Amino acid sequence: MAIETLVLGAGQEVGKSCVVVNINGKRIMFDCGMHMGVSDHRRYPNFSLISPTGDFDTALSCIIITHLYCINTLFLRFHYFLIIKISHSLILYSYIFFFGIICDSHLDHLGALVYFTEVCGFHGPIYMTYPTKALAPLMLEDYRKVLVERRGEEEQFNSDHIAECMKKVIAVDLRQTIQVDKDLQIRAYYAGHVLGAAMFHAKVGDSEMVYTGDYNMTPDRHLGAAQIDRLRLDLLITESTYGTTIRDSKYAREREFLDAVHKCVSAGGKVLIPTFGLGRAQELCILMDDYWERMNLKVPIYFSAGLTKQANVYYKMLINWTSQKIKDSYPTNNAFDFKNVCKYERSVLDTPGPCVLFASPGMISGGLSLEVFKRWAPFENTLVALPGYCLPGTVGHVLMSKPPKIELDPNTKIDVRCQVHQLAFSPHTDSKGIMDLIKFLSPKHVILVHGEKPKMVSLKEKIHSEMGIPCYHPANNETVSVPSTVYVKAQASDAFMERCLKPNFKLHKCSSQELSIKTLTDKNIVPELQVINEKAVFIVEDKSKKLKVVHNDEVLVMLGEKKTED
């Protein structure tokens, strides 16, 4: 038996995650992401490789979405939504005013989901966590409107498609075992990373595997570290975004960031922090709010487009998905009520004096962060604090090399005199975290996805050399096949059980010739006695066609031979 893994996205690249795994005849699609850097057919995974005829209902048992990534805001609108959850005798109704959320370039785990279900025609079950299910339709709807109304692109799917797609979604709790059908079981585990992110374990018969999605092995100020049981895995499919990076201590990174910001505002400068609306924004706001209190700083911190209020609602409602420290202090102190964070107004852009501004999108790929960057980048007392990873093609990626000028288009060139500080607060785990997870789970095989090829090659060699585990890093549209475990039931014979309860070894004194040989090979230890193990085990098929574990003496009897004495 084998487990076949077809990588349709995130193969030797970051983004467009989509992996189809065939376990003993059950095919699971893990994530269904979109590549936001292109506008042609390459935007979506090549779904024809799943089923050339388009019969996806037969080809797939289910889809599992590990998470949606961070969200950015571009304009203000109101939505209502309702979450109904019945779990452990808890019923939660929440009507929420939602301040317009627009996805940036990070629909890389579920951006193609609606297209695949409603346009391509998959009608099977879709599994994701409760937070992901709550956020997904809002993000997808706003993304659709941005493409059609703001960018003028052809509509890929409509609002009705989104609603129909979400009807297929089944929300899952952490560590809840879901019986997809009589053979396939899945279970979600806390992944850290962003609100609602989960690793997923799948089991079919004796074969077991885990797909991590994105995860973080280090707790931060608002989310805990990834948690998973010690499982018996044939295969682990893990992200490798930071496959060659080993970060220093969390305290040192926070100290470095705060020192850079404090130095800039103390000199009268402005700080631009391009960030995602949910996730890193809350992490940095908690950090800076605490620092501002301790240092008694009066410099204003601005958070664009009302996301602070919106985030508070989400984190209050989903408090069980945050870090233990946040949960413990929540009854008396809401960590997301930022005392020093003010609502952003456009006048801030030209107001003299120091300030700190959180603006989206996170990689300066458009929106407010790009608008602010254009205005502030030419000044030497400006600090731009970039997120941990910037996709190629974004201004953030170019800015990391600190060029003197950045050309946005033939008519727009920006003088770059500002200071640049790259944040080390990525929600992805680093190389050490990946290695720790692999060592903990000890899978028989590892497949790397969601990473750049050179980093994957280096990490693959490290996994193989340090742990002896076969490791693969397939490109998009490639298939990797690994053997899976098959356990069989066998009855132990009485003779075998009796031999197991008795000593089955004897001591043998070394001859003088053996001693001389051992003295040459090992001058420190020369045992005068050797232990000889006489037990041999065989698995045979008896007359009733059942498997039986027997001792070697019984095999000889079955063959009609007598045991000879040496």
C-alpha cells in the first residue's frame, strides 16, 4: 500500500497551497489556495490533474482548509453575520458589525475554494475550524468586490456562489475526531500562526498522516504554540517557509524592534508599520501598548480603518483560541483594549511631529500602506518596519534590499531615504521549530511544501542527515508516492508465548583465539563471556488460513523435520 501526494500548489513556492493526498483509496484535498501574483489560468491550481473528466465528487472524499491567512482593510463597510455553534452544551449567537475587510495577497489557502466548488462542481464536504468558517465568507465576498469593482477584472464567482459554498462547510473543534465516512477519520490540532489555524491528522485503516498548513512552534503575546499528540505517522507534510532560518530569542527580537521605534519617534520621526489586519497587528499592538505604558510615551499610535474595534469583537468571541496568558487575564483585563492606540484619520499623513501608523496591506502591495510609503519614504527620519516575509513582486520585497529608488511604474519613482527595519515576528515557525516537530512526531516520511526551493533543499538534507527520515520537496503538479503501514492480526502459539516467558539466551565463554582478536579490536573491554540469543520468530499461515506467530521449533515440526542438536 502507498500514500500518493499530488502537489497542486505551494510546491517549491510560497502561496497557492493545495495538496491532494490519496490514502488507501481516500483522496483528501488539503487547502485550496489562489496565487494572487498572476491574473491568468496560473491563479488557480491545475484541478484537471485530480480528474481529467471533471468528476470531482468521485475523485475526492473531502476538502480540508487549515486556515485563512491574515486580512487587510481597504475601505469601510458594514456587514452582519451570525455564528451558531453547539458544542459541549454551549450555544453562541453573535451579531456583529463588521468593518469592511478586504483580503490583500493572502488567499493562499482558500482563495480558490468557491471557484472549485461552484464553478468546477465539487459538492462534497469541506472541513475547517469555527473561526475560519466565521471569517471565510466575509473575506471571499470582499475579495470578489475588489477584483470586480476596484480592479475591473472579470468576475470569477458571485455572492450566491460564496453562500452555496459555505453551506458545504462543516466546522470542527480542536481534537474532535470526525468520521468523514466509514474508513476516513480526521482530527484538528491547534497550530498557532493565526486565529483559527489548525493542523489536520487523517487516518484510513492503519495509514496515518498529518498536514500542518502554516504553524508556529513558539507562543507569542496573543496566540499559543502549536500543539499535537504524539502520533504514529507514515507521512508528515509540513510547511517550510523559514526552512533555513533560526531566530534568536523572542525577547531580543521585541527589544530590537521597540528600540528602533523609540529611537525614531524620539528624534521626531514617523514610523510606518505595514501589517495584516488580524494577527501580527494585534501582536505588535499588545507589545507597543505595554511599552508605551511603561515608558510613559505620549507619541500617538494610529491603527487604520477601524480594525482595532473589529478585532476586539473577534478576539472576545474566540478567546479560547488565544494564548493562555490572554485567557487567564481576560475576566479582569481585555488585552485588546489598547489604551494608546488611536483611530486613524487621513489628516495624520501630513500632520507634523512623530507618530506610529499601522497600515495595510502588509507587504506594501497597494492600499493605504503604499500611499503612506510614497509620502514618507523620501524622509531620512522615517522608519518603515516590514513584516517578516514579503512576496516577490511587492514593494516590501524590493525595499528589503534598501535601494535608493523604487520604480512603481514608468511614471512613478520613489526616492527611498527612510530607515528600513525588517520585523522578525513572522507567525511561521523557523527551522528549529520544523525540526522539533519532526523529531516529536518521528514520521516515516516527510514532504516539504510552502517554501522556496533552495531553502527546501537545505532543510531536506538536514532532516535526512540528522534523523535519517526520507524527505521530499516536490514542485507543483508533481506526485510523490511513499509506502504506508499495514498491520495484520496474528495469533501467537502457546509454544511461542511459553518461550517468551522463559530466558532464551545462554552464556558462551570466548576461546583464546577469540580473545586475542577482540584484544586487537578493543584494548579497553574484553568480555570473557558472550550472550547468544536462540529465539527466532516466524509468522506462518496455518491450515485455517489464519496468520500465527510461532517459534522456530514449531516451524521445523510443520515442515516435518526434527530439530538437530549442535
